[in-house]
Amino acid sequence: MRRSRKAKIIATLGPSSSDEAAIKGLFEAGVDVFRLNFSHGSHEDHQHRLFLIRQLEKEVGRPIGVLMDLQGPKLRVGAMQDGAVELEPGAAFRLDLTEQIGGSDRAPLPHPEVFAALKRDTLVLLDDGKLRLRVKDCGNDFAETIVEAGGTLKDRKGVNLPGAVLPISPLTKKDREDLEFGLDLGVDWVGLSFVQRPEDLVEARGLIDDRAAIMTKIEKPAALDCLDELVALSDAIMVARGDLGVEMPPEHVPSKQKLIIHTCRTAGKPVVVATQMLESMISVPAPTRAEASDVATAVYDGADTVMLSAETAAGDYPIEAATMMDRIINSTERDPLYGRIVHSPDASLEPTAADAIAAAAAQVASTISASAIVSYTMSGSTAMRAARERPDSPIIVLTDKREAARRLALLWGAHCVHTSDVTNTSEMVRKACRIAHDEGFAESGDKLVITAGVPFGTPGTTNLLRIAWID
């Protein structure tokens, strides 16, 4: 089940893709990691989907990652008269904490934390930015605004405050219940929504500990102000362009996407680009040319993973969307320009043996035209160092930790194999050669570059580089 590409694919499961045949079809189409979106579906739904994924994993003999995506705090207006009202441009409109049903001149907003963050001239967006209000006066339980962009306001539509840092945790009561459920199930990644500050990650890490890896979703402009700290505290980053595109001008999103990818690559942290990548394939069997270009741009920039959301969760063509994503990535990576572009960012190497070995492995593999780099790892850090270099050779990751193999399924260029650890260098070389051959990466006479740590079985001791020939 070797993939011919370096960038990976995440697909969201939902009503269109929840049975055994659909999940297997997505995997065979190229999906490496499955996303369980806890904004939708019951615990029983997600449990059943995870069961099917683990059954598939046993069948194909390849580690498959599972990402649980927490909903996070959702700010919404309350009920409106007759379900919807019209807001006229230039009209006065009031937001308040009272529970009275809203009308054409006011709406209930049951979030005191929003009013705590408001100031005069703050912009308030409703319904994914379709309606825009400007605050003229505000207090602890109200805001008097002017409608800048009007339209229909329906019940329970979302509220966004661009640029405002809200005094709330990214983990609601629902999130905490979902989190405990997901961790007990054995998910590999936890996607944190609405992260605004480093303290949010500290809180989440205290709850998650080492039971799963943390993927921080960058969807608030405030998060960009502390991006370096968030990257350092996270195990991976997601460029969540949905809410990010609502809370900042659309023309700013592409440059911020490139900034986030560059920051992650420099730090050696996996980065995922998500939202609306093949959006039109929700209802038609082919993407627009702009969507294909969007996916390719993320691949050229060196993103570890690209993600499908509604395309596979609720669309009419889930398998076709995954197949198209796979085709676009493969085509992009075959472009002669790809290698020159993807290698451009300079990684910030630390003065350690592990970083020196990883950088040397990529250079040696290129010099001798090695068929693969074989990385022995326990925690996954050695494999991430190897991937940070974006080597021309594929990276075979060998680990005796099943959890690490599953987490690294989204890592650029990594082909993960769960196997027992080795005890000496002779065994290390024999196993690396055998697995590289059996997994379809090397033939007799090919060369491998092998990295490991001595003494074997000790985390964080990468200090050995070896060149080996396949017999």
C-alpha cells in the first residue's frame, strides 16, 4: 500500500462516508488520515466510524491516523421573530443579553464574554460575514450598532469578532465531554478550535497529556500575533481557512497561509491546509481549475497534508474527491520545479546530534541517490526532523510504538511501519533492508540511508547514520 506521493490527505467522515465500503474506498483512493468532526454526529456515530477504521487498518497492514476535531466555542445569536428578520443598511441594531425574541431592530446574544470584548467601532460579523455591524456604544450586557451590510438574519446564526481576543477557553463543556470520549476511544490527534493564545494550549495539554497529539487550528487573527509560540507548543498546525477567511479580508488569507506554512516548516512541525479545497466537488464530479490550483499551491509551499471536509463528509462524490486530490498532488510533485520550490525554506537546526544527523541524512541520500531514508524512531521526533529537510528520497519510518506510527501518517514523505525494535547495528541494517524491499521502496543493489539512536530503545538518542546496500 505504498503511496507514490509525499504530501498526505485527510478526509472527513460523515453521512456520505460512514460505512465500511466508503471508508475503504477513501483509503484506496489515497486518504492517509480520517477526521471525525465532533461538531456533527453522535458519540455512537464516531465510535462506529473509528471501529471501521481500525478494522481496515488490520486488513491493509498500514497505520491509519484518526483526527478528532473539537467544535470549540460557537458564538451565535438567539431566536429571531418568525425565524428570520431583515436588517437594512444604515439602520440601528441592538445586541443584548435579554432572552426576548429578536426583531428587525435587535437580537439576543447570550454570550456575556462577547460584550466584555467589545469596544466602540468594533466590527461584528453575522452569518459567516454576510452581515456586518459596527459598534457605536456598548456595555457589559448590550451593544448599540449600525448595520453596514444588511440582509436576512436567521435564528442561531454565527457571530465573529475580527481581531478581538475573547476571554473564553477554547474548550467548552461539550468539548471536554467529547475529548474524554475520544481519548478513551484511542484517537491519534485532537484538533483544537478557536485557539487565541498560548495559555489555551497549556490548558488543553494538561487535559490530553500524552494520550494524543495536539493539532492547533489557526482560525482567529489573534492567533497569528503569537504564531511562533503556538507552533512551539503544538504537535501540528492546521490552516483553518473557513473562519480565518471570515475574520480577515479574503485578500489577506493567501499570505497568512504561506506565513503559517513557512513557520511550521522552519520549526519542523507538520502543517495541514484545510477548508474548501475542492468545494465544488460536493455537488459535481470535477473541481474548478482554481480549486486544483489551490491544492497545488499548498503542495508547492510544502504543506505536509491537505484536507477534504464536506467534500467527503456530505458530498455526492466523496471517492472522486479523494481521487482528484491524490491526482493533483502526484501531478504537482512530478513537476521539475517542485523540488526547487519545496526545498527553499531554511530549517532552524538546533546544535544537537539529532538535527545534525537528520540534515546529513538528506544530503547523503541526495548525493548517493538513495532509494529511501530509513528512520528508526520511538516518539516520532526523528522522523519529523527527517521530513523537515524535505529530502528527495521517501522516508521509511520504523517504530515499535503503534501510536507514533498512526500519528505520523500525516507527515510529509513518511511511510510508517509498526515493527519491533532492534538491539544491535547488524539487526538494524538487516531489518531496514528487508522492510525497504518488502514495502516496494528498493530492489537488489539499491542504497539506503539509515538513522537511529544508540543505545537502541532509548528515546531522543538519534546519533547514528549508516549507508546500506540491498543484497
